[in-house]
Amino acid sequence: LNICLEIIESNNIITYTNPNTSLHDKFEWRFTMSGSIYGNLFKLSTWGESHGPGIGVVVDGCPAGLALKEEDIQLYLDRRKPGQNQYSTPRKEDDTVQILSGVFQGYTTGTPISLIVYNKDQRSKDYSDIAGYYRPGHADYTFDQKYGFRDYRGGGRSSGRETTARVAAGAIAASILKEMGIEVNAYTKSIGPISIDYEKCKRDNISISPLVMPDIEASEKAQDYILKHKEMDNSVGGIIECIATGLPAGIGEPVFDKLDAALAKAVMSVGAVKGVEIGSGFNVALSNGYDNNDNFYYDDNKNLRKTSNHAGGILGGISDGSEIVLRAAVKPTSSIGKTQQTVNKDMENIEIQIQGRHDPIIVPRAVVVVESMVNITLVDYLFIGMSSRMDKVKDFYK
């Protein structure tokens, strides 16, 4: 059957229409360019590989008039960059960002903002051996199955270095949120079996602890725990907690585009994250309805409040005005020096010891990555929410 199709490509949507029938058959195929584009109205597209010339991102949908300079973005990148202590990879990258477009005289122009961070300390030879086998815990096998070809130098697009671009975009989103009185803060909640004691937590400790923990006592115990595993050529995982304050009620969409679903997708897209929970998370399975429900009340100023926050600030996929509470479970670093069993492309069972420079723990450097993905998602949903009510639209255009 020969069918003539009219093909229209616009805004990442391809529309096929059959003009030869009275029914005007039509369907759409939405695509996202190999999964490298994220967002709706506040949109980013990341590019680059771990051992390529550089890593970059294009941010589209940022309003004009936002004060922005490279130093603002650098503050976030410095929290993520490698080689800062014995708990991260010894790879030395200054991760200096350059703004290539979208900013003029210190303010955004409303056009796409292009950012680049050059790679300067690649050692691709460290990865030459892995071209012929699949590393346990990595995406080597799945990338080969999908593309029939892969960039084995540090994992290419599956490398944690890709998150550099996300952090750069997240810094822009943080500047937007700050203008609106919204603040997002993430920190290490636990490493292995060692968790923070909230009564001993101080916000200033987050920047003091090499593990980004607000409880210094827990941080010191966790440092010993990490070094013990590092000496055995092993790695450890942990949990990142992220809290957003100041977000107004009414942000989010029902059904498939719920705010908590969007946050979960955003954070789960970080390669090392294997689980996300909102509010009380999996602990709700151990609770009952009476204890788990967050009761409402009005304070003395007639502001609506809740007696608890098991819901994590989101009800029915829509923010309720209280703190957004999110946690991400981060796996141990997959690249370890211990002998492991795997297979090669010749269909042989082999044993390997991975060489190169790797983090004994990912969690501390991933804290700002999780924070950035929350920033980006909240900005996107705030922009979407601007058109949810007719009275708000009329107020805007008056």
C-alpha cells in the first residue's frame, strides 16, 4: 500500500498526515535527540564526552533580564569538580566555565544560553583495555547493544562527567529561583550505614565537611568508613537529601506530569542514582493512614499550615506550600580496583582489575548534581504554572 505522507517537523515533534484520505489520518512522533534534552519551557540540551574536548549545555527558555555572570555558575561547578580531597578522583580539572551566548552586559537576553567547560586532564590510555570487555556496573554492554558502537574513554556520554553540564544549567535555574524567594539545598544524609543526627546538624557544617554532611561527627565516622573500603580497592554509596523552601502552593500538574513524578525522573536521570523518595518515602509502607496524613491548620496569621510533612510538600502531584523533601540513593562507584568477573567480546569469561582514576564514593560530588536537577525542574514547572488559571493570565497582560 503506497501512502503519500505530508511530514512537518517543528519543535521536536514530527507530524505525519495522509492527504489522500477524507479521514485526514494523522499521528505524531515525539523525539528527544538520544535523551539529551530535558524540560518543557525551561529546556536544556547537554553535549560532550568525558574524554572529548569539552562538556557543554544550551539552556533555552531563560527569561531576559536575569543578572548572570560566569562567577555565579562557577560557584556551583566548584562544588562538583574532581580532585579536591582524598574522597574523590585525583583527576585534576578546574572546570572553568565560559558563557558563549545569551548574556550581554551581565544580563540574560532571553535567547539560548550556551555554556562550555573544556576537558584538560584526560588520560584516555587508561581506558584502552576496556574496549574489548564489559565493566561490571557500567553501561558498556548496554551502549554496545543500543548503538553497536561506544566511546570507551571513561564511558563517553554515560560518564559522570556529563553532569558538569547539568550543574552549569542548574546554577542558572538557582538564580531564577532566588529572584522568587525559593531556595534549594542538598547535602549528604548518609554514607553506608552511617547517618546524620538531625539534632547535631548545622547548615554551616555542609561546606566544612569534605563529605558535605551537616553533622560533623557523622562526617568523621563516614570518612573512616570510606578510607577502610578504599584501602581494600572498594567503594561505598549513600543517600543525598534535598530540601526546597519557599515554593508556593499550586505548582505541578495532575496525572502523568505530577511534580513529584517530574522530580523523580529528573533525579533518576543522574547515572549513579538508583532510587528516589519524596517525603516519608518508603517508610509510608510501615505507617497507617491516621499517622501518615498531614493535618491542616491555620496559624495566628491565618496562614494554612500542616502539623507534619509526610507528603514531602506535594499532594496529588501539586505543591502544597510546605517544604519539598526529596532523597536520592546513590550507588557505590562502579570502577573499583578489586578483581571482578566479566566477559569480553570474544565470548570468554575473564577477570579484570580496573585501572585509572576513580572516586571511592560518588555521593559528595553528586550532592550539587541532585540540587541542580531539582532547581531545573522547579523552574520549568513554575513557568508552566503561569498559564494554569485564567485570572493569572489576565493579571499578567493587564
